[in-house]
Amino acid sequence: MLGGMVIRRLDVLLAGVFAAAVVAGTFVVDAGQTDRARPLDVLGVLLLVAAALVTVGGRRTPLAAMTGAVLLVNAYLLAGYPYGPVLLCLVIAVFEVARQRPLPASALACGLAAAVSSACILLRLLGDQHVSGLLALAWTGWIVLPWSLGALIHVMATSRRHLVARTALEERARLAGEVHDIAGHAFALIAMQAGVAQLVFDEQPEQARRSLEAIGETSAAALADLRRMLDTFHHGPNRLADLIDQVRAGGLPVTVDGLDTLPAPLDATVYRVVQEALTNVLRHAGPTSARVSVDRSGRQVQVRITDRGNGNPATVGPPGRGLAGMRRRVEDLDGRLEAGPRAGGGFQVVAWLPEPVR
């Protein structure tokens, strides 16, 4: 409430200063006028003050302020008072409408203001043989120019808001994908290890103990990944090796070729592609083994994950977001991803990623 009072007082102060400046400036202009203009009197001063107060004091309601400014300024001009700073009222009012209101609404309002102002100035010029009637057409410039500037600012501000909203939406989608990758992979391993522990709990307590330990390690790693996700997505070869070890502990034999150090952000994308592909193998392929190959040739990195299982991640169970998430990550880096059944059985995921230019 206090902030609102301060703002209102500031509006009043600005309106008062502007009104005083308009009146003073008009007196200066009036002193240099010929006898063609009506001398500034009390009525003229009241019209000037009212126009200035409405224009600046009412800028938080721009359409109403512009309506009042157009009526008061044109009444002032039709009365024959001298031209001068009063025209700034039109400029400011039109600019605020264009800046604050949507383009269709501001264009219509300012078009009407231009028509009214041109008609009024034409009526004034009919009795003035010293001024060309073409001035009535040029008079629209007092409306068109400030409207154009205000509309440009409005469009820029709107585009900026849309960009911020779109960026926020993309960030939420990206974070949702990250959570899916981390939690989905961890839950798949936990579910498998829990099933093993439940199956051998009585006959093989040592194996059950190892499965429970793997569940604890996987849960801790997933929690750490979720915490790091908000700060960094850099994983590197050591993290990829840790991922392979976790999958092997979950019961899936994995053969690895070529875990080199990769430049950021390729390492994060390769990590997520391998993670999602191996998670799909755990979920859908049945008893099998997998192979992970990372090959760098020229300016391109090829990541290949294959298995010999009997499942298809694209068709087994409800449609998920794993493959779509992988493809999005790869395409974000101008890469390409292919996923599908292999000749002779099994499934493969292949991603081609261009190395960043240094």
C-alpha cells in the first residue's frame, strides 16, 4: 500500500511539473506569435493544464488518457490558441497507448485520434489564409510517429516475454527428460535387484545381500545425479564407466569399446543416450547381453548400443518418452539417431554426433 501511495504521489508530481512546463513554454511561444493566434487567456491556460494533467497523470489508463488528451488539445487548437508544447500531450498519450496496448487495439484507437485531430486542424486552417491546407494531412505525423515508436517497443517487449516463457517451457521439458532418464534407469535396476533378492532370499542369502547392496548403491547414485542435475550435466568417461558397472551389477553383461574423453556437451549427451538405451535393454530385451561402442572418426562421434534380446523398446508396453528424449538430445547438437531391430535379432541404437568446432 505504501508503495502504491509513493507511485501516485510521483505521478501527481510529474503531472504538475509537465503542466507547468507546457504552460510556460506556450507563453514563450505566444510572445513570438503574430496577431493571427488568439492570445493566451485563462481558458487557454486551463485547457493546457487539463491536457497536461490528463496525459501524464492518467498514463496508467492509456486509452482514457489519450481520449482526454485528444479532446482537450483539439479544443485548445479549435479555440485559436497558439501552437506550442501542448502538442507533446498528443505525442505522449499516443505513445503510451501503443506501448501498453495490443497492436490491433492501439492501431484502431490511434487511427481514430489521427482522424479527429486532422479534421480539427483542418477546420482551424480554413480561416487561416497564411497556412496551407496540406498541413492537415501532415498533422497525422503527430499521431503516426509516436504510435510507430510505441508499437515497436510493445512488439519487442511482447517478443521478450514470449521468449522467456518459451525458454522456461523448454527448460521444464528438459528437466523432465533429465528426471526421467535418471529415475527411470535407477528404478529399472532397483526393480530387477529387488526381484532377484526376493527370489533367492531363502536359498541364497548372500546373493540377496548383494542385491540389496546394489539397490542401496543405485538409489544413492540416482539421488546424487538428481542433485547434480541442477548444476551441471558434465559426466565424462569415468561417469560412463560407473554407469556400465551399475548395469552389470544389475545382471546385464555389457561389453564396452572406446570410452574416450569427449568434449562437452557431447559427454553429457553420450551418457544419457547410453543410459536410456541400456535401461530399455533391462526393461524389454529379456535375458541377453549388450555392447556399447563409442567411436571417434574425423569430426564425428558414433555411439552404438546393441543387444541380442527379444524385445523392442518401441513396441513393448505403453509408449514412453525414452527414445524421443534420446532423439531430442542428439538433434539438439545437430546429430542424428536411429533405433530399431537388428538383422538376426535384438535391437540397436546408433547416434552420430558432430564434434563442436573449437
